Amino acid sequence: MPKYAKFLKEIVSNKNKVIGLNENSSTIVSKKLPPKLRDLGSFIIPCTIGSSFFYKALYNLGASINLMSLFLFKRLDMSEPQPTNISLQLVDKSITYLIRIVKEVLVKVDKFTFPIDFVVLDIEKI
């Protein structure tokens, strides 16, 4: 008898095998939820952009784009940005049009320096 036919026969005949559980597998099968831990909040790190130091910068945990407010962009007196026509849908379903993009801004975190592209967004001061 072919293997798949035997497998199908076992499924159709509803033969259930009793399997003994040890303490490790019984925890998985019993579907107990792990205890809920408190929220640690946002992941922030200190960093330096140009001569400005930010000790509470929100860390990028895999975001597609890096946003910077127009206020901060003007305060940092950065190089001339390139115009862009990107539109961004925010969490509240509103659509915002991004103004400019600044390429390869050097951001220093501890002893490491990273070139990061920022999209400048015209939002109020945070």
C-alpha cells in the first residue's frame, strides 16, 4: 500500500493515538499564556546631528522612512534639501505631503557614525 494511501486511511478511520506528556510539552499543549509584563515605552537613544546633541532620540526599529520636522531642519541649518513629491498616510488616515528629502545626514550614536536620509515634514514643533 502506498504511503499516502496509508496516511489517508489513518485520517479517515479517526484513529487517535495517546501520547504521554512530560513537563516541557504539557506547558505548550495547555496553552497557558505567559505573564503580562509592563510596557517599557519607546526605545530611545542619545545621538548627535552636526553640533546638536539629542539625548532622547526615537530609535528606528525598521521604519521605512526617517522623518524630521521642518522646525528641527531649520534649527540644524542643514544643507539644501532635494524636493520630493512623496505622500504619506498617517495613523489617523490623514494624508500628508512631504516637503523635502535630505540625503546622507551624518548621525553619530556613541562612537559610530551613520549616513541617514531624512524626509522633512511640515509639522508643528514637538
